[in-house]
Amino acid sequence: MSGCRAVTKRAVGVMIALVLLGNVQLSRSNLEDALPHVDECSVCMSCHVDTSPAPMRLRTEDLLPEHFMPTDVKEKQLKPFCEACKGCTHHLHILARSGSKYIFNRTFHDEAGASNNWLFTAATNLTASGRAIVKVACIPVGKIPVQAHPQCLAELTVKFAKIYLALEKLVEECDLTDIIPKVWVQPISAVLPEIGYHIRWHAIWMEQADGISLENLVRLGNPMMHPNDLLDIMHNRLNKTQVVKAAIFDLMTSQCDRHAQNIFIGESGHLTLIDNERALYENGWCAMDSIFLPATKKFTINVMENAWVNKFKNWGTKVPQCWANVPLLLDYRCYVPGGQLGTAWPTGVQRCLAKLAGMSAEQIMHEYGFPNLVTATALKNRTKAMHEDGFESAMLHSYPVNPSPWRYRPAPSCCKIIHTDMYRCGVPWNPDTAIPFGDPIGGLPWRRDSPDPGSLKGQRRAMFEGGLSRSGPVDWLAMLLLCHCCVLDRPACCALSQTFVSNTAIEGWTQTIVFYM
């Protein structure tokens, strides 16, 4: 009988607990129902995620500046402060504070990035990992305390978004998706962690790259990586096929910002290239600058000392030493027969180059969704040269081309690096330390108050390059208008000048303007 009473007491206890739990859940539901919507708040410190995300945008022609910035600033400021609210689509985590990664037997942290744009991580069902990087422009809160008045460059963000989406189509056709993360544009409704500012516009989303950046791998980590362990990764784990693909992608798309933070390496040696928007001559000045491409500044800095390449004033009369920095093991020449790629393209790249070489710049712009004829023509010219003349010729002679101060003499490859007192090439290696005349900061003529240590004039090219068959006043006016507007990134003016140039029927009109002053 006592056993029955015990069972009955337990059953009653369970029933009471269930009732209380139901009441708690009901109360919580009622509380959430009573919360204001985030749209009704000026600031919300904690926002419940209870709203489905809007679909991602794939049509680049639909994107406008107002999609990437707040359009109701004054009205929003008049709304009440909310401690808690509902209606958000995502929880955001600031990338630089999103936790640590344990990889290569040590702990690393992701970099915060150098741009004005905020970088977050967020959950998503659009990637295999379930995570994505979210890049948001025009948040009127600085990433660092001294950045009191961050700029809102919505028009520039639209241009970069269109470049990202166009490249997304391009890498799919060229079978390069294994080295380029998936990118899309999607609206977001979320609050800035710890500050509560409501983000309620479009963001650029990208698949979170596996691994850590090359910068992290080489310089950071807890504990610091022993040089022999680092060299073992670079010599024995690094995916050599992907190194070659990375060089092809960076040349094809005229990448201008391929530094060590934009190259991720996974534990297996897998490579991922991130932040690919500074490409295709989009700023009307830089034609290529990549660790993967010999003859560019970022490559040359790993051959010689940074202070020499950048011509720092306190350099004096020292003779530059050529230390073989670890990123030189990303030289594609180490992994192709005879150190020459030529036209030995991977199958997908060969098919892609042949297609692009047969298209006009206008066709490329409309099919892929590039933001303007500047970027489309850069892709047209580069891929045509790659298809017809091969990798090396296209790298050195095709258009667009860098201004003279950024045209470096390719150093010989160093495919084996050892560490003694420092990193050195493990084979006989004697690079020429001569550097071009001109200012390497910006690629402009030398105007500093000290002598120019440069000694290379480089190959002088025509003032306007690339098949410009006429030099009448209309052509010159159009080219100068294009340069002025597009370099300053004035989209309306840039579009007008593109139309003007197109109407004058100039072939290759987007080619580099090189100033010799």
C-alpha cells in the first residue's frame, strides 16, 4: 500500500511540474507576444529571432545604393528605446570576438578586417557549415572608438556587391568554386551586439572559409608555430593544384588586394581566397597585385625587404637582402612543369577562357552582371590574352596594366625554403633587387623630398593602351572623362563617360592610363 502511495505522490509531483512548466512556457509566450517589434524601437539591446529571412538576391541589376543603407534615420531616432524586442531574422556575432579556432595544434583568432564595413558571423542554411560571414556597410557606429564618424559608401558597396555576384557566376563556369567561397546578397534584420543599433538593410554574405589566414598562420597563434612546423605545412600539406588555380583566378580577374589576410589555409592544406571585390580594374588604376603573381608588389615584398620595396625614407644606402619569406611557396611556378603554365589550363578554365574570348565586353557585362564596362572590358582583354598567348605573356603584357611604379621585374622562383637564423631559400637564388622609378605608395610619380632609389624605367607603353586606333579630340576627351569619373568612383558620371566612349566606337577603351610626369 505504501508503494502505491509513493507512486501516487510521484505522479502528482510530475503533474504539478508539467502544469508549472506549461505556465512558464505560456508566460514566456505571452511575454514575447507583448514585446515591441524591432521596427518600433530606436535601439533594441536584445532582439528575439522569430522572423524568416528574406530571400537572397541574385539579379545584380536589381541592386541599388538604398538597399545597402538605412533610409529612415530620422524617423527611427524618434522611436522609444527597447531593452528587448522581437522581429529579427538573425543573431549577429562580431567576427573579431567570435571565439577562437584550434587548428594546427594551436589557437588562432580571426582578424577584424581593415575596412569601414562591419564583419559578423551568423547562422544560415545556405552553407554546408551552417555559418556565414556577414559584411555590412553604412552602420553609423565606428568599429573602433576613434572612428567616430564612419563613412557610408553605399554606391561603392553596390559596385562591390555586383562584382561579387558576377564573380560567383564566373567561378562556377570556370570550375574554380573549390577555392572561392559562395557569396550572395540578402536583407538582414538584426541588432549590433552590445550597442543595439538596428541593422535593417542588405548585407553581403559569404561562406565562412575553412582554416585560418596565411597572416595568422605565419605570424600569430598560441603558442607561436615553430618555423620547421610552418615549413612542413607549406611544403608538404599545401594543395599545389589550388595554388595554380589561385594564380589563374587572380590573373583572370585582375585581383588587386591579394595579401596574406585574404588567403585562408585549412588543416589539410586546402586554400580559400576571400575578399575578391578589388578586381577587374574597378578603381581605374590598379591592374593586379597578388602574392600569387610574380611582377607585382605584394609578391616582390616577400622577395625583398618591405622597407626597400616601399622606399621608406630611413632606408639609407643599405643593400637590400633577399630573405625568402614563407609566402613565396605560393608561387605557381613551383608546381607546373618547367615553371611555365603557358596554355596548360585546367579543363574548366580552358572552356571558360574560350567562351569569354569570343564575347564582347557588353555581352560579358550583361550576362554576368558586372557593374560597368570598365570591369567587363578588363575581363574581356585579360581572358582573351590568356586564351591566345598563355599565362606568362598575359601576366606581363596584357591589359589592363599597372602604372609604371608598380611594374616589378619577376624574381626567380624559390621552391624550397629553409630556416636557419631566418627564412632563406634552400637552393641557389639571386634575385635582382632593382625596383621601378616612381612612388610605390599609390603607383604615382616620385614627389617625395628624398632621392628616388628606383632604377628601372620599365617598359614604356603608349599613354592610352590596348588597341586605341584613333587619337582624335573626341576620343581623348572621352578617355579623360572616364579616368576622372571612374577613379573617383562617381557612378553617374562614370556611366555617362562609358556611354560617351562606347558611342565613339573605341576598342579597348578601358585600358590603363599611365602618367609620366
